[in-house]
Amino acid sequence: MSKMATNNQPAPSPLLPTIDSPDDLRRLAPEQLPQVCAELRQFLINSLSTNPGHFASSMGAVELTVALHYVFNTPYDRIVWDVGHQAYGHKVLTGRRDNFNQNRKLGGLSGFPNPDESVYDTFAAGHASNSISAALGMAVASKLNHDSPRRNVVAVIGDASISGGLAFEGINNAANTPNNLLIVLNDNDMSIDRNVGSLNSYLAHITTSKTYNNLRYKAYKALRKLKLISDNGKGSIMRFNNSLKSLLSHQQNIFEGLNIRYFGPFDGHDLPTIIRVLNDIRDMEGPRILHLRTVKGKGYEPAEKDPAVWHAPGRFDVSTGNRLEKAPTDNQPIKYQDVFGNTLLELAKNNDNIVAITAAMLSGTSTATMQREMPDRVFDVGISEGHAVTFAGGLAKEGKQPFVAIYSSFLQRAYDHIIHDVALHRQRVTFCIDRAGLVGEDGPTHHGAFDLAYLRTIPNMTVAAPRNEHMLRHLLFTAQAENCGPLAIRYPRGKGRIADWKCEMHTLPIGKGEKLREGKDLAILSIGTIADQVNEAISRAETEGISVAHYDMIFLKPLDEEILSEVADRHLNIITIEDGTVNGGLGSAVAEWLEDNNIKDITLTRLGLPDKFIPQGTPAQLAELCGIDSESIYKAIRSASKPNVQQR
């Protein structure tokens, strides 16, 4: 870290190593806090350059994090972080500094707030927009419990997350329920990709003059001293505030229109001002919103210049800002998301009805590829997955062919919309489900564990998973060529295995699988890219004389019953393998078919993700942990084939 003192004065002693809890932070003098912020930023830069994580958001929230823990009596007072991308500084200040090099690693720290990890992590945060509702519940519970002294509850939400429907539901309830909730809006004018929508434009142009702030503070203090502010008079005071602000700023404020006091916007990097304002409004009665303007990536120039890239940049050189991730070459496989993005553009050039929809993940899903050439046919709806699905249903109703690209774990948020607004009407919507299966270091809130199971139960839904890049292209081609109603195509995070992924595309018969290997001792039924691990395990088993048939089911729904009948007629034991939850997916579908057809002489072994939430770790570590790596599959083959082998 660079020196903090000049003129031959010795640099001050480091402060961050002395802070093992917020109590230590609160013992410091206010004038020492800027040094804490500087050291915290440098700590994050050094740590995240070698152990990657979510970089820019936490850099932009350093002053806010220090101020919150300095003003509020955490953990007695509650801080509820939204999503958690901005909470790395919070982790460092709450006793996890020395373990932060284990962030996002198996057996280490979660990349997101996790109540099982620390008492300072008040609520799980991996998906956007839940902080206000959760914090409101805590604030109301504190009132009902008559907590003494008063327990303050703070929700910290970003400008992108506040556009989500759940956040608005929480705000609406907060305005009509007795509570003392403080909502801190961390507004950096960015989500992962640049924010879109009228709400973001509105937030970016709210103006509150110093004259207005001073007048309102003085009026509030005077009225409170005279005991003129009460529940009965609150409406009149709020209307007065609204009128005064409209007079000075020439615009209405959506939050005050909901009877929620609004303060700001303030510079979110002006630490003394943030602390002063938090102290001023900390003990106020009723819900409040504090609006802070911050810079995503603050304190590291490359991240400030390109915050979208630096949201999660991977490893980088601190001195140069050069990212160390190697770009794919022409003879290397590319990411599945890029196969999707390039293929979708290719199809859209020949089909004017194709449109693409994503929820704040243009780059994350590679819909940006189509957006660059066809911006009028690509729609980024912000963090609003439910709206994305229903919006797609409306487009499909009028003859368009929407391709909705959303991460598996985020699509869960739109389950009712899939059922009610797409499947019920058999709308021609294609769900392109990215990050299916185990995603690695982002952990339990981001694993795509449940899509096979939760989609399989929906009538009219077709569910498929490609085993490689060529099959993904064929499925996408089939989606635009064949009207099979709603179709879900799931594919994993990361790179594929085929360098020459640009194959000639053709339609696939709906509900038909493919035999990949002949075998006489055992049958393995797999779905998706886990076929690679199955192939490795079978090749190893063959060296021991075990003959294994392998079928790629391709479609979970409708299931290829001809394959099942062929296996049943040969009386082969079956292993099903999937990189989704073992409950309700491929294995369950096969078990139900066997039961429905009264087939009793076949042993079924189901491999998949166990009935628990899977922690963070590398994909290879987690596959081994869940028993779906090639070694575990090999052991299952040996176990399931022994009776048949012994009979030969």
C-alpha cells in the first residue's frame, strides 16, 4: 500500500489489522476512518487480484460499509445486504479478515452474506431485491417483541435491485405498516450491465438542494422538540415536506408519495457527511430512505472506467490492471453462453420473428451478441425475471418467437409466470437456461440445481439439455423451426469441449434420445453435458470387462419411452445421471415409468445432486462432493453391474 503521509512524516500505523469486530471500529476517532477506508480498499484490491470475486460493487461501498458499522450497534442493530456483491468490506470488518483468502472456496467463506457463517450476516443474500422485505419483517418483529433498547434495522439495496418487483412490494408495505426501517439506496448507476428503465433515469436526476436539506432538518428538529410530530400528524407533515420539496426542486418524489421520508442524494464517498446524516436520522420514527450516489469500482481506476467488466474480473495484475484470464483462441472451445449468443444471432438473421429477452444479464448470457447488431429486437428488462417471462408471453401471443435467456437459479423467481402466462396458453417461448447445474464458487444461491425438477412438472412444457455445443445449436434451431409450445433448453456455465462448434444445424425430433454406446451388462441414461463424465467412467469400466450401454436422453420431457422399453426388454439394470437435484428430475421420471409399467426386475440407481444445498467450491470439487464425477460414476457402474457380470 502506498504511503499515507508526506513531508518526511512517518506513515500512520495500520488500522485494519486491529479491527476484528465493529466494536473495534467504533473505538476509533472519526478522523481515523478515512485511513480505514483506504486500507480496506487496498486489502480488497490485493486479495481479489489473486482470489477472484465480485470486485467493483464492494469497492464502491467501502465508505458506506464503514459508516454503517460505525454508527449502528451491530450485530444488535441489523444490516440486511441486498444480493451481497457489495458486502466484502462488511465481511472483512466483522471478524473474517484473516480468512478472506478462503472467500468462495470449498470449506471457506461464502461469497455472499450467510447467517450460518456470522451473526453479522442477518439474512441470506444471493438474489436481488429481497432486502427491503426481509428487513421490514425484522423491524416489525422488533416492535412486536418490544426490544429494548430500540433495535435499528437497515436494508442496503442497489439502484438495480430496487427496480425488482419484490423491492416495490416491500416499499409499499413499509409505507403502510408501523416500523422504523431505514432503507439505504446505494446508487452507482450500474447493475452488472448498465441499468435500464425509467426508474434508473428518475433516480439519476433526483435533486435535493443544500438549502432544502438544511430547512427540512431544522423544521424536523423544531417540530420534534415541540412534540408536533406524531402518528396523527404524520400525514400533514409529509404533505408539507412533499410540497416544499416540489417547490424547491420542481419535481415530485416517488418515495415521499408513499409516506416514506427521503434524504438525499448525498455523495456516498463523503464519509463525514454519511456519518453525520446517519446519526441525524438513526433514531427517527417511521420508514426512511437515504439515497447515496457512489462510483462502482471506486479507488481502482481500471474498475471505475469499465465497471461492467470489473463486476467480477477474475485474476488481475494490481499494478497494470491487466486481467489475467486468457481469451479463447480459434482452436479452443468457447463458452456455452457464447455458443448460444452466436447461434441466436445466426438464427435471427434468417427469422424476423425471433426476439431476445434477458434480465440485466446482456453480457452474462451473451444476448449482447445479438443486441449489438439488432438492438431493436433485444430487450433487457432489468432485474425483473417474472416480468421477462410474462413479457415474452405477450410477444409470443402476437406471433413473435421470444428466446428468454436467464440463469437457472434466477428463473426460479418466475415460476408462476412460466405456468400462468406461458405454459397455460402453450405460448411459443424458448427458455435458454444458462448456468444450469453446479456453477462453482458462487455457491448455493447460484447453483442451477432445480430447473429440471421444477420445469418437468408443468403441463405443455418441453424440457431439454444438450450434451455438447453441437446439440445446443440443434436444439436452438429446433426451437425456432418447430412449434412445440414452451421449450426449455438448459446448459452449463463455462467452456464446452468442441473447438469446431459451428456445425450445420438441423431439427431434432421432440422427445427422442440417442444411443451413444452399445452394452450388455448395464444401461446408463444421462441428460446434458454430464455425458462426458459418463463416457470417461464407461471407458474405464470396459477395461475391466464391464459392458455398459449409454443413452443420451436429450429430452427430460417428453421422455423417450422407446429407449426405456428397449432397456426394460433386455432386463438391464439402470443408472440415471443428471447434474440437477436427484429429487424430481430424470431419475424420478424413470422410476415413475418403471412403476407405471409394473417393471419390477430392474434395479434403478439414481445419481444427481443430493437433497441439500451445495456449498461453494470449484466445479470439480463439488461434482466429487455430490457423487457425479467420473470416479463416482465408475464406482456406481461396478456396483450396479456386479449381479449381471457374475451371471456371465
